[in-house]
Amino acid sequence: MPENKKILLTAFLIGLAVAIADTAYFEYAYNHQILTPDPLWLLLVCLNPPSFLGVIFIDVKATTTQVVILQFVVAMLNAFLYAWVASKFLKMRRRSA
């Protein structure tokens, strides 16, 4: 596998892992108190920008299927975002060399 494809695949997998960690944190560890400052929450939101798509369910009790589909879409968007950013850095590196 060429070196650039390995880097893009790695970036894709890192983006996917970040989205999965974000989902796991909010489902299992977050205490849902709005006024509690939580640096890990802020870090995960900054590392997973597509997670803001969850705002569509802010006033609605979503079904399990809807939540799973939303989290899948968010994970894929984040993974593709990381791969896209990595490809832009690779293009910049190639131009500067």
C-alpha cells in the first residue's frame, strides 16, 4: 500500500475512533448537568464537529434506531473529515517539497 494511502487510512480510523469515544462518553460517563464545566466534553466536541448534528434531537425523544443511525452518520462524517484534512496536509507537503 502506498505511503499516502496508509496515512489517509490512519487518519480515517483516528476520526472514527474519536467519534466512537465521543459517543461512549456521552452515553456512559457524562452526568448531563449543563452547568458543570467539563474539559473532556469540550475536547471531544472540538475533535468531533459533526456531533453537533445531535442538536436535531434536543427536544425530541429519539428512538434507538434514530440514535444509532445518527451516531453512524456522525462517525462516518468525522472519519471522512479527518481523512480530508490529512489529504490537504499531504498536498501541501508535496507542493513544498
